[in-house]
Amino acid sequence: MSSRSSRRMRSAAPVNSALARARKPMAEKAPSPARQRTLRTVDDAGVRRIVTAFAYILAVSPARAALR
């Protein structure tokens, strides 16, 4: 990334825009309420695996991961 590009990304508008673009596909891929209820019944180890995988995906690339 060039220093000019880096400076541009520090202002609020581009950052907010990037976050909005990243959130949209994530919201579209969110589990339905019924699926969320099912996930709540998963045991602690299962929940830990799901949360760990989700956290890893977010750390690697939020927008790209959400599109998979």
C-alpha cells in the first residue's frame, strides 16, 4: 500500500465505507433465527470451535471470508 493510500484510509469516510462493505455480505450470510436457536443448543466445545473458526476468519479477511 502506498503512503498516499495509507493516509486516505485513515480518514473516517473511507474506513466507514470499507466497514459497511464488509458488513453487508456478513449480514446476508447470518444464520436464520431458527439456526441461531440450534447453535445455542450446541455444547460448549462445539461453540468454542465455531467461535474460534469465526474469529480466525475475521482476523484473516472479513470481506473475503464472508463471501465464501
